[in-house]
Amino acid sequence: MKQLLLVVLASVSVARAAETVRSPDGKVVVAVELKEGRPVWSVGFGDNKIIRDGLLGVETGLENFCGTCTLAGTETAASDTTWKPVWGFLSEVRDHYNELTLKLQETAATKRLMNVVLRAYNEGVAVRYVFPQQPGIKEVIVKKLLTEFKFGADHVIYSARDYQYGNATIATLKKSEGAVTVAVGAGNFVSLTDADRADFSVVSWSGKKETPNTIVAGMHSAASGTLPFKTSWQAMVIGATAGKLVENRYLIENLNPPCATADTSWIKPGKAICQVYNCRMVTDEIKKLMDFASAHNFDYLEIDHSWSGAETKWTPEEIANFDKNKGPFWKDHPEWRDNVKGGLMKPAKGYVPFRPHSFQGGNFVDLDIPAITAYGKSLKRPIGLCLYVRGALLKEFGGEHAIDDVFACYEKWGLAGVKPGFVPPSSQQNERNIAYMVKKAAEHKLIAVIHDAFLPYGLCRTYPNLVNVEGVAGEEAEPSIAPEIKSLHDIMLPFTRGIMGSFDYTPQIYKNSKTHCHQVAMMGVFLGRASVRAGMKQWSPGGEGGAEIEFAEKMPGLTDEIKVTTDIGKYVTVARRRGVNWYIASMSGPRAAGYQYPLNFLAPGQTYRASIYSDTPGGRKAVHTQQSVTSKTIISIAMEPNGGHLMIIEAITP
């Protein structure tokens, strides 16, 4: 590991020109100055002036810290380190930045202190506010972030919220949770999001009506803490192209604390298959699914909701209402009453109603969890078992079961991981609780996949057992999406929500609206532990799936390098290298896409064997071909509407 740390202090007592901090390569320049006692910043990327005189600061309570101030001093720092992720796009990440801290002091009689910390990376910039220890103040309450991302024009924006994919500008931007991407001219793109949020409120992005061409971050709710206290980072990832934007997204992890888990050897990168659409929650059927998963190089099997009973503890009123309105099916299954008590540390027995107002049937459960975990570990390629946990049942989120107790039980059972769902996010306390939950999972050697509304912010660097996060309506939500948006949504996610971090889209193999190559390609395009619903029936004899399962079998959970190619809104191609081999996945949007794809990133002079899966013209199934390729080869990629393309390129040993 290489490491450089430099800190320089400079006292300032008189007015001075703008302070600047540059990225290590000099291309990103941040300038900050006081205008009429208020700090403003500008950000340039080469010749592109991205941000111009945007306001910096916060509003606090009870007495507001948003008045005029003076510059009491500056501090600069530089760092150049590397760290090794356990899973994901890159096996080694360089964390290289220059930092500038402005020490501001109020001009009011209280003379309170606040620091503005700015970092410039080759991959973008970030700003946060720090309240140092000072006389007379013990706690600070941050009510509002004032940071303005003041662009030079009404640029086109891209946001997963309301599917604003190039059809909106800053002026028409709707409130966007998590991230918003902006085309800033000259082919450059930036994406705004937050990072290091373990003790802060989530932010949403919206246009500032009174200031044209300006995006601001709105807090979900106030955040407070004893001094010293710091806000989360407000980050802007920068890409010379849309593809480079995705390649540079690791900036978000770099803004988080280093790994806090001493031993990460038990965290296995890999792929998961879910019992949903594959089998019932019955021990023998789960074992057969494990056999399938092991034979096809999966690593985990998830059992979703209902395994321990209803997702929530039903109230007496809900029980009475269900008893009154239940369908005739339930008259022969009185065990439902025992299965709605909100348990987490014992499998349900018999039929489980889905929800209090679902009167016409449920899920059948007959599980021996310790036997299943032992069976999975005994297979030639071991399969780890992961169980769903409804957040509302955990004590830290208002339930009855303490996280530590639940996870201790799961560790004793031999589980590999947990899938917490419907975990309340967004407020400072909820974000603290989520970070605590991930920390406790690590202590009990459980990987975690958080579903529903929680949004990632780079916590996986600190706790790499957090291998995936939904934070976006998964593919199961597609019935509510207009047909022309479905595959457009797929190919835009890497450039919007995907900038924040991994996302568990849980594709259902196979859907009639998309080609087989398109759905398998999600496993290579999207960041995070790849997972699928369905698959066993489709890829078993007589199923509609074909040899394209080879891509799922061979794609590793950790790769060394990525290259992203796109015509944004039309197609995306992600090439991932592991050692000398490459795994290349492509998806098209609602229209067919065709383009020439040079393999000039391959090692010169080396011959490779390419196993290629492409769409059947006019159909959904995959066509398989093989050919020898070198760094001089150009592949013609042709995809159907809602289509895909897969390549496995393996070096040929002389």
C-alpha cells in the first residue's frame, strides 16, 4: 500500500483572493471566496466551467448560523492511498485527493466557528461542513444545507425518479432522491449525490426556483450532534463522457471511512438465486434449488418473506378483520393464527397469509433451517443461505426483536447472510440504526442485502459485508412502468441511481418483454452482488433458457477493471476484466441498437476465444457463436428492442 499525507496550516488576517484546490491531475479546479461575507464556490473541469459562484453554507438552530463571516484561516491536505474491495467492479481502488479547509468565523458577536471542507479528486469534488469544538457550544442542529450547484445553463438532467431520462432540464427537475445526473456540455457529465451518511439525514435534489440553473440538496429532516460534528459529503462525480462517469463512481466509497472489519475473508463475492419463482419454502425443494445453484456456480440462495410468518406482527384489529373476511381456503388452515405473531427466530409452520388484507391464500412453509445451511455447505460448490428480515420486526426500528439477538441466532444456525426489507431510512436516527445493523451483521459474519427505500452512500467500504442495496424499484415493480420505459430504465440506472452504489434489481428470468440476453446482461452491467429471481425452471431441461447461462456461470463477483461504453438512452456496454479474461455485457433500450465495438483493450499479441450470445432477430432467445479474437478485432453488436449481447473473452494458452 502506498500512502502520502500532507497537512499545511495558513493563518489569514486580511482579505485575499479566491482560495483554490486542484485535483491531483490538475483537471478539476475548485475556487472559493467570500463575497459580501458569504462563501461561494466555482468548479471547473478542464475548459468547462461547471459550477459558477454557487453559495456554500448551512442553516443551524436554535440561533441560526447563516449570516456573514470572515475567513479565519485555511488548512490544506493531500492523501494518496489504495484499498482493496472484497467485491465489485474494481479489485483495487486509488483514493487520491487534495483537500482545502476554510475556517470561517461569524461576524456576529457570538463569533461561532464553522469549517468548509472541500476535496478535489480526479473523479470529482465533494464538500462538507464541520463544526469544531469551541467555547460556549456543545451541540449543533443542522436544519438546512445551503450548497448551490449553480450551473452555467439550463442543462438536460437524468434521474431515476419519475424516469426523467433526458426529457427534463434543471428547470423542470422533480425532487430526486439520491442522485441526479447532469449533461454539462462538451460531452461531459456530472452526478450529484451524498456520501458518508452514517450520522446524517438523506438528501434529495431539486431545482432552486429563485436561482436559475441551480440544484440544491434538501435534507429529509434536521440532523444534530455534539461537537465536533460534521455533515455528510455532498459529492459531484465528474466524467469526461457518460461512460467515464460510471467508471469514476468509486469516488463515493472513497469519501467513506476505511474498512472497520479486521477479517473479511468470510465475505464471499458471488451470485445469488432466490426461492421466489423457483420453489416453495420447503426443505427438500430448497435443497434441490441449492443443487441447481451449486451446479451453475452460484454462491448464495435467498429465502424471501414469509419464512418466519407474516412480515409484520398483526394487531388484534387486523387479526379480527382477517378472521371475518378470509376466504374459504383458510378454514382448513387454522395455523395462520400462529404465523402472524411477528417472529424472526423460528420458521413458520404451514400456511402464512401474505398481508392482513390479502384474504385468498398464502405461502406454505416447512423448513429446517440448520439442516438447509448444513446441506448448502456440504455441496461441491458451497451455497450460503440468506434469509429475509422485515425491518419493522427489529427493535431498533420499532419492533420487538433486538438486532444483536436475531443475528446471533442466525450465526448459530450457520446462515451466510440477511436481507432486511422495508427498513425505515432517511432520518438521521434511521440512518444511524441502519449503519448499526450492518455493523452487527459483520460482527456475526453475515452479509447484508438491504431492500426497498434505503439508498447507499459508500458504507460498503467501511463494512464490505453490505454487498447490495435495492434503493430503487426493482424489476418486480415493472407492472407499474409504461412499456416504453421498462428497458430504458434498465440502461439508464447505471448513470443515475447506480452512481450511488450497488443496486439489487433482482431480474426475473425470463420476462416476455425482454430478450434473454438483456436479462442476463443485468448481472454484468449493474454493480453489486448479482442476484436473480426464477432461473431453475427456465434453465432446466425443457425450459426456455439456453446456453447463455454460461455468462452467469463464469462472471466473477470481483473484477479488476471496467470499461463503459454508451450512447446514453440507446444502449450501454460494460466490459469487466478479471485477470486476463473479460466479461462484456450489453443492453439496448426500447429501440434496436447496432454498433461496432473494438476490442482494443485486449492485451496486444494475445489470442483469445470469444463465446458470444446475441439476440435472435425478431425473437427473444439467444444465438451462440464462438470466434478467435485479438486486440485488433472489431465486434459487430446488434441488439433487438429491449435486447442484449453477451461476450466471454478468455485468453488462449499457447
